[in-house]
Amino acid sequence: MKAPNLPHGALYAVKVAWRSLIDAQYRLDEHGLECPSLADVQAETGAIAAVWQGRRPPDEGEDLPAYFTEGMKEWRRRNGRSY
């Protein structure tokens, strides 16, 4: 994934916003409160920062080769593990 050309300071501003949103989530959590909208905004902000840095967003799973997936299933079957 290629990072876009960004204006000076744009990535820094997104990272500051992301950290502020995390701080707000922790402060709410300390008082037993929850805001699903805040969690969504924080997750999207983190994804934007990842993409802008040329990385895959955290919510996108990595594509594993088929042989790896089959090997995991076989291991679980042999060892009596369930899903």
C-alpha cells in the first residue's frame, strides 16, 4: 500500500486526534461509561493514520496462503480443538 503525498503536518494532526480520542475513551471507561460512536471514530482515525503511513489498516485481515489455513485446520482436528 502506497502512502499518499500529504501536506506538512497532516499525519501528525491525525495521530494527535487519534491519541486524544483514545484518552477520551479511557476517561469514559474509568467512570463505567461507553460511547460506541467514539469507539468508531477512534478506529477510523487509526485506520487513516495506518493508510497514510503505507500500512494496512488494523481491521483488514492479512491474506494467508491456502496451505497455511489448511494446516491450521488439520492441526486443530488432530488435537481435538474446536472453533
